[in-house]
Amino acid sequence: MVKLRKKNTSNKRQSLYLDIYYNGKRSYEFLKIYLTKDRVHNKDVMNLAESIRAKRELEINTQEHGFIPTYKKKIRFVDYYETVALKKDQKKGSTYISTLAHLKRWKKGDIPIAAINEHWIEDFEKYLKDIVCENSILTYFNSLKAVLNIAVKEKFIGVNPFTYYRKMRKPDVERVYLTINELRKLASTESDRPEIKRAFLFACNTGLRLSDVQNLKWENIRGDKLDYRQQKTQGFEYLPLSSTAQKLIYKDGRKILKMPNEKVFELPSQQTITLALKRWSKIAGITKKITFHTARHTFATVALTRGVDLYTVSKLLGHTDIKNTQIYARVVDDKKQAAIL
């Protein structure tokens, strides 16, 4: 089942490795120890290698009775998650990759897979709440749960810790949007990150998601129109650009010669963007908690308030189901009702 083998190396040494055959599959584990011409040294190395071989064989035997091998428990969760994420198809991959990015930035993200429990998940949720919306957390947790389910099947852990975690319900979140006056306040307020300001105001005038703004290239700009592929749905969209949106594309209102494959906006990480928006809105006297998605909500509510029909707004937002757009229609109706009372 587990055999100790030798392999010649380029520097006239022999590398020792384990040939593991289990459950119909063959794998190899290189021990990173070597035999040389020194017989005394080789005797000690062989004893060590045989000890490791026997230990691996014991671990595999105990695994058949429900035990998790020690070497699997020591695998770093971020490394395991990344391996799984890269195997996912392109459509789902963006969610897995986004979750991976947060795990790498979070100080508690890099721990052994065996150390993952419901308390770790709770701490991760608290971390995410400071930088993303509730719906994004739910999306990230769905991918996290899926990877942990795979870890259970591959016998890296005995049980998915989400079993003991209080289930997150999809929240009926309030869609924060800016009024015309608040939008004007922000536009007239200086930001310490002008590129983020420019991108945010562009999103307010187009309804683009952050991922689409980040990936927008000059080849997507066709005069007064925009054609691009949505990162979230992979749908191809055509969008007319208002005069305000066109002015925001160019720094200082000047058309600068750019290569087609260059990005329109040079943006930092999502966390940096969120913190910059917080500082900027505070200076402008805006008390609402603003994220980049606020720009999308603002575009939708302003368009409906100005009388643009629901179907058109749905198309402009790139929604595949008009039910998603009806949420904004209810927001506008509530505004009208509040104005009457």
C-alpha cells in the first residue's frame, strides 16, 4: 500500500519518496531526504524514511475506520481552498476567487484545515461585515460551505463546521441609494483617492457593478455607447453613455490616447475602495453607509424617479429577471408615498 522508493537526482544523490496506492488511486510523497555516498549517513536516513513510511501506512489504515490522517489535518486551509477554487468553471470561479482573496487578506484566514470550526466562521463573518454587504457575505459563505463539503468527502475533515454554525438567512436588506442632492454633494467634494471618486460617480451614472468598472477597457468604449460582458452573469450588454458619464471617463475632461486593452480606471483592492468611500462621504456630510453597490442602487432609483420605465431600467442594469428590478420600483413608490404624507 505504501512503498519506499528511490529516485536518482542530477547531483548524483538519491531522493527518497513514498509510492502510495489507496482506494484505487496512486499518489507520491517526496520526503525531501537523500542518500549520498556516506554509508553511516545513509543508514540513519533509511531508518527515518522507513519510520515515515510506516506512519503513513498506519494513517491510511486508520482512515478506513473513520480517522483523519495527521498529514491531512496539517494542510493549510487557504492552500486547499485555492486548489479547489482554481478547478471551478469560469462562471462560478469569480465567487470562489473573491472569497479566496478575502481569506488571504484576513489575519485568521491562514490556519490548518483541521482548526476550522463554527467560531472561525463567525469571526470571518464579522470581518466581512466591515467591508462588504450582507448579500455578498451570503454568496461567499455558499462557496466556503461548498469547499468544506469537498474537504469532508476527501477526508481532510470529519464534518463540515457549518453544521454547527447558525445558518445565515438571505437578508431583506435596505438598498442604500443617494439622492440627487447627495450625489451633487459628493461630486463637489474632494477625495484623497480621486480615481475612486471618478469611478464611483461613473457607476452612479451607468449602474455598473464594481467588478465591471474594474474590468472596463478602452476597447469597450464606442463613442457614446458602452459594450461589455458582465463579470457576474457573463451576459453581453450595450449601454448608452450620458454626457456626464462620458466626461467622467476622461481625467480632467481631456481625451487621452489610450491602448484598447488598457483599463479605463486604475483601482486598488475592494477593501481600500470601501474605506476611501467612507472617508469621502464623511467629508461630504453624507451619513449613509456607502459602498460601491450604492452607486448601482442610485442609478436605478434616479432613473425610475425620472420616469424611465421598469423594462428599460432592467435592461440598463443587465438584469436577467425583471423581478430583480421591481425591488427598486418599490423603493421609488415608498419615496412617493412618504412625500405625500
